[in-house]
Amino acid sequence: MPPTVEDRLRDILEAITDIENAVRGFTFDQFVAEKTTRLAIERLLEIICEASRFIPDDLKRAEPHIDWRKMIDFGNLLRHAYHMTKAEIVWDIVQIHLPPMKSCAERHIRMSGR
């Protein structure tokens, strides 16, 4: 059976939680210095970006404060133009864009009752 919307939201939530745990207490300079952590976070962001592709448009419209298109496009950058990925952009996504996405995933999972 293909993944449901709730499955995709759980994937997003799990990846965000893993990212939060990986960078807890990090400064930007520490993040830049920790190549293995940075690469792991890029992989988790790929998962988030890929799962975001399968979130229905009505849910996306209900969460206009999340730039779904930008997240999906960033996944394409990670996969196809990885050499252009900048630590500053990754850090910015982690610090600014993931918290509202986490809240969205938690809220919609709760509403689904699963």
C-alpha cells in the first residue's frame, strides 16, 4: 500500500525531530565544522522535501506560512546540484523554516486521529 498523507507527515515530523536532536546546542560555526552532521541533515532535508511533494494542495493552502514550493525546490537542489548547497542555506532552513513545518505536521497528524 502506498504511503498515506499521514505517513508522509510522520516522515516529515521524524526527520525534523532527528535534525533538531542533531543540532541541539550547535552554533552555526559548529554546524559548518561538523561535516558528517551537515551531510546527515542534508539527507534528512531530502526526505522532508520529497515527502512535501505528496502533501495535498488543500493542506498546503491551509498552511500558507510554509513555503512548500521552496522546500520541494530545495530537495531538487540537494539531489541534482548538491555541489551548490551552502551551509548557510541549510542552517537557515533548519532554524527558520522547519519549526512551522513541524507544528503543521503535528497538528495534522493529531487531527487525523492516527
